[in-house]
Amino acid sequence: MNSEDRVYDTFNEVLVKLFNDIMHIEEKAIITEEFKDISNNDMHIIEAIGITEPKNMSQVAKALSVTVGTLTIAINNLVKKGYVDRERSEKDRRVVYISLSDKGRKAYEHHAKFHREMIHATINGLSTEEANVLVKALENLVGFFRDWNH
């Protein structure tokens, strides 16, 4: 086996393991005793809502690549559990804005902390050049998934 084949096999093994483990590992790290009433999917909705200004349902649905109807079901649950606040627009009552409650912000920050730790562990010990190569490789992977999905 030549070195190119070894690199391919190693990279394939790492990516497959990463994809198989990431949701499970993230769920274990994020869904703690404090946040046991929500799922990993809920946490990603919380992340998409963010901590800046309120967003309308269409913005969040688009960011998550789901329909507004699908998002509405999840938002209803997150409102009931106290993570999300919902408010109708004063200008157009058909428009619903969602934002994180204090509890939702706390969950968001917990999730963001996990992501910061994950990124730090990923780039720890890499030179700037190596980190740039890794970013380029991951951008290529994102492009592959985006193109493959359409």
C-alpha cells in the first residue's frame, strides 16, 4: 500500500468514525442533568435562534433546512419547557418572532462552551498553516455535502 492509499484509508476511517460518534458524543456532553428535558435536536434549534435579536420562524426554519411547520412543532415544545419565547409582530400579526428565554440562553451558552472546547481540541498544537489547511479541507467537505444534497 502506497502512502496516498494510507492517507485515504486513514482519512476515511477518521471521517466515518467522526460522523458516527459526533451526535452521540455531543448529546452526552450537552444534555446534562440541567438540560435533560431537551434533545440534541432541540439544542440545535436553540443554537439557530441564537442570542442576538429575535428571529422570525422562516429565518430559523431556513437555517435548519426544515419547513416552518416542522419547526413550529419543536418550538411549541420549547416554549412549554421554558426555553423559547414567542411573540407576534406588531406590524404584521401573521409574523411570529422567537427568541430565547433566560433558560434558553443558559442552554445556548452551555452548547457554545462545548463547541469552543471542541474547536480548541481540534486545532490545539496546529500551526497557523496547518489550521488553514484543515479549514480548507472542511470547507471542501461542506461544499461536497451542499452539492450532493441538491
